[in-house]
Amino acid sequence: MPNLQGHQRSIEFPYVHGFSPVEQERLARQARFLEHKVYQSIEFNNVDRVLEVGCGVGAQTEILLRRYPDIRIAGIDFSEKQLAAAHDRLRDHPLALKRLTLQQMDAGNLDFAPASFDAAFLCWILEHVPDPEQVLAEVRRVLKPGSRLYATEVMNAAFFLSPYSPHLQQYWAAFNEHQLELGGDPFIGAKLGHILLRQGFRNVRTEVKTLHLDGRDPHLRHEVLQYWSELLLSATEQLLAARRVTPDLVAGMKLELQKLSKDPELVFFYCFFQATATL
Ligand SMILES: C[S@@+](CC[C@H](N)C(=O)[O-])C[C@H]1O[C@@H](n2cnc3c(N)ncnc32)[C@H](O)[C@@H]1O
């Protein structure tokens, strides 16, 4: 059973996707859907303790435990709702037995002693924090010399869809502007390299991971569009409440998504970044 530590305070903070059960399930599906891309180059040979920053509902945690049977994980997240979901997911999981602790913590103020970990794993977290440099400085502080870090992050300017869908494009601009206003950075993927270097990491490498789907693989293209629709809709409630989009725009986008799902000419393109570095 994973050890769930930390004070269970009710913490709400600005976060573009929200913490609903629907969103929590989306995170789990997303992790499985992108697993082959995210983990393609990740190695944890000779690694014991891994810090997972922003572990969310434990979706990546479960994959990490399965793929790397020799590691132990300390997962931290600021949201008690996410941690409760992670705990539910992994409480009775045989892979988590004596290998996992979950703690409520701010990534920018880690409650760990210096040099506590052999590696760090961050996925879709730096895009949501107001000060990613502070988070990486903290991660650096708690890593042992020679440790490895993997950070996988969005690069939302890279989204392209054909045929041109005006409502969808307008909604996407509103989505990204909202995330920026909440203090996040939907374009952080492309900036990871120099941020890591500035924070004292060495051997910094960045890899662009591409999703490019067209008529050559209609089945996968359909799945990607489904996945992307869920991602877009995860922010609808907040965007409406913030008056960044209108109900008409959302309805128009939904109609476009329906049409696109049947269009043999559909082309989908997106890319994200994965940075690797050592200390
Ligand atoms: C998009 S989710 C990704 C979760 C997980 N890494 C995954 O890939 O499924 C981002 C997570 O970052 C967490 N988060 C946001 N700001 C944080 C902070 N300052 N400290 C710790 N966690 C934070 C959120 O609560 C959320 O669970």
C-alpha cells in the first residue's frame, strides 16, 4: 500500500483543467495513450529513488512502477484531490507495495533533504506553475550528484489541424491565453533546454515528440482526435466562467469536431518536448 503523507488541507489553486472526476479519468487515459512516446527514451538503470513532481492522479506513477521494477517513487502534488485519486488508484496495487509514497507538497518548495533522490520525473507540470525555474532549482537541490532528470512538456504553438476550423482555432487561442493568465506557460516545452542549463543541469538534451496523423492511419488519427477533443473540453467550464469563450463558440467547435471526425482529409499535427539532463 502506498504511504500517503502530508497534511490533508483543502487547497485550491488556479489550474486550467480543473480537478473533476471526468478530468482525473482523462489524465489516466492520456498517460496510457501517450505512453509509447513519453517513455521511448527514458531509462532508470541503476536508479533507486525517483522523485515524481506533480504526480497528479498517479497515472504516470503506475506506468513508472510497471516499466521500472527496481525503482522506488516519491510522488508529490499540490492538490489533495489528485493525491486522493492517486491513492485510490495505487492503494492495493501489487506494484506499489513498499515502493511508493505520496505527499502533498508545492513543487516550488520541496520538503526533502538535499541529495535525497537518484532521479526526477516531471510530466505536464512545469506548464502549470508560475515559476518553473524555482521548481527546477528545488528539484536540483534534492537530487544527488550524477542524477538524471526527465521533463516532458507541452508546446501548444505547434498545433495544426486541416481542414481549417475557425471556432476550434479561436477556442485554442482562448485556452492558451487563459493558461498564461493563470500563471502557466503553454509554450514551455521549447524553452526547457536553456532553463535547465541556467539551473545548473548538465548534458541537457531536448527531443521533439511528434503526433502527425493523416489518411495513412485513419484508425489512429481518429483516436488522436478523440484524445484531443477531451483535452480541449477539459477547460470549457473554466473558459466559459472566465468569459474567454461564448456558448456559441463552444457549440461551433463541437460541430467542427464532429465534422472532422468523419473527414477523410483530416490532418492532425502536434508536438511536445522531452528534456533530459544530469546533475
Ligand atoms: C496535467 S497534470 C499532470 C499529472 C501527471 N504528471 C500526469 O502526467 O498524469 C498537472 C499536475 O500538476 C499539479 N500541480 C500544479 N501545480 C503544482 C505545484 N505548484 N506543486 C505540485 N503540483 C502541482 C496539479 O495538481 C496536477 O495534478
